Amino acid sequence: MKLAFEEQGADYLLIMREEHGNVAPAMIANGESADGVRLDIPYQLVTILENIYPWLSKGKIAIITRRCDEKALAELVKRKYVDDKRIVKIGLACSEEQIRKCRCNDPVPSTVAVGEPHAGVKDDELALALSKKSSEDRLNFWVDQYKKCNKCFGCTLNCPVCFCDDDCVLEDRTFVAEPSVPPGLSFHMIRSFHMADKCIECGECERACPAEIPILTMRKLLAKDMKAVFGFTPGDEKTVSPLNTTLEGEQLEDECDES
Amino acid sequence: MTGFSPTILAFCCNWCSYAGADLAGVSRLQMPPNVHVVRVMCSASVKPEYVLKAISQGVDGVLVLGCHIGDCHYMTGNHRTAKRMPIVQKVLEEVGIDERRLRLDWVSASEGEKFQKVVVDFVDEITKLGPNPMREVKF
């Protein structure tokens, strides 16, 4: 992509590339050939960025960002995981079909460099149907869904805002009592709680899930609650998550070293 | 509701609520025996994971007690709890477990009577709600 290297002065470009018939994320340095670049495969490249970022001490990194990637980057920048100045964002608008699949209501990136912007979908039908059900029916629904889980950790590994690499509580017997497969309700409830203040609704967890659990629906429901309780939407560049501030809105000091 | 006596887990902070519970005991205030008290150093050290784990394992109700806002021994500990617990309640509600099974309240070291009142109220409420549906669910 000429845009990234010549106009924006980036040193690397993070992109999806097709090689030997498989599409995978690839890091292209300035001057390397960019054969087989694919822009129609939805994947959160921010997840890859977050993993390789500590090994790249200098240079500007260009990254293809959908709207959800932008929001994920905003969450990472707020938590000081990545430096905003070293990232060049190349906006990519999602196709209509992708928007429908994610039930996304905010699909257009701040600057569209590639693709045509389409309007979002207003509501998640499953979420609406669930919120009308009685709590018993809802519990039955979710228990049936979660029974399909085989604890592959696909949802955490592919999540752009899951960044506690080695200290994930979901791998710890102290917190998730059920070591068996399926992992029981606490696994999913704990993950729901952890994602409540940072899930940017990219839908990568649902795409990654081999059991096709509607994880994204649960995230959307909680995002609605988060907005109702605190008036906070994850992905906002300015406001810090209310769970990271005191009652007066002052920032809490971090007692654990997260770097 | 014959025969159902709920199992309740109470997390009490070391500096206020546990002393409050102590005072209630020393003052010989009558309380239902369903409550299992766990002493923690601060209500903020009650990780939401513990609450969710307890409820998914079939505990009928979880009570989180801390110092009043502004009185926290660690300055802003209970500010965190006050913000976390509503979200934990929402998680429970969305999964389909009644959010009243988790209650957050403030009890200071001198409020033995309030401790008794909170416990009696909570046990009544949980008895009315019935057993935790997660007791029946087998994964």
C-alpha cells in the first residue's frame, strides 16, 4: 500500500495477506513486496499489534483499522499499552454483509481510506428477544449455550482488548472452580465482567468460537447496562473507564505493574 | 417456604464491618445462622470473581460489606467496590440470575445493630427468592 509508506511515512504495515492459499496477518516492512494483500477478511489486527509492539522499539507502524480497531486502539492507548504517535491508522469501511454479521451499529471509521461506508444495523435481534424473556428462560438459554463451550480460549486469545497475557484469571483454579470441560458458568460470567468496561464489540470472539456461542450478544447486553449505569461506552478516546477511577472521577493509581 | 434455609456468604472488611459483626455478637443481637462470614482486608479485595464463583457454585446469596464511603482504611478501596458491584449485578441479571442475590452495603465498626438489620433483611429476601437455580444445573 503506497498510502501507508509514502504519504504517512510508516516503516511497517500490518495487514492480512494470502500465502499458499491461506490468509494470515502479515507485517510488511517498507520496500517489501505486498503481493496477495486481502482486505475483505475481517480480523482484529490490533490483537497482533499488541503482541508484537513490545519488540518494536522504534519506527512507525501502519495498521488497517476498521471502526472497532480504532476503538480497541483507543482503549489500549488510554491504558498506555501503545503510543498513539507511533501508529498510523488506515481506515477501512466494512462491507454490508460484515456489518450484518456483527450486528454493528457504528461501522464507519473516522477516516475512510479503503472501501465504501455503509450504515450500521440498529439492534441485535437475539439481545432484544433475550431481554424480553423471564430470567429463568434466560438462564436456561445461556446454560444451553455455555454447555457447548470446550474451553479453547479462542475468545480470549483473539480479543484485541484482552491484555493480561500470562496472568489470565480464567486459567486459574482459584477463580474458575470447574477445571473440566465445559468450564461452567463462572468462566463465562467472569469473562463477561472483565470485558464489560472495554469490549468494543468487534465480534472476534464470536467468529473465533468453534461452538458458535453468541458471545457478542452477551457483550452487547452488558454494554447497554454499562451505558445505563455509568454513561460510559468503551472505545471513547477521552473518558477513562469508570472502573478505573474513584467516585469523584480521579484516576486510580495502579498498584500492579502492568507493563 | 418450609424447610428452605439459604446459604449466605458475607464478605466483611476487616476495619469496619467485621468489627461491626463482632459488636453485634458481643451485644448478643439475635441473627439467623445462615450467614458465613469471610473476613477480608478491604471490601475492594473482594474480587468480582469470588462473588461470581460463589454464585455459580450454588451459594444462595452474597453479601459484601464495607466501610462507609469516605471512611475506608485504604482511602479509596470502597470507591472501587461501589463501582464494581453494580456491574457484577448486571452480569448476573443478564445471565438470568436474580441480581438481588448480591447485595452491597456499608456497616461501620460501631453499627452492630445495623449489621443485624442487614443480615436479617437479606436472609428474608433470599428466603423469598428461593434456592439458587445454579444448584440444579449440572455442566
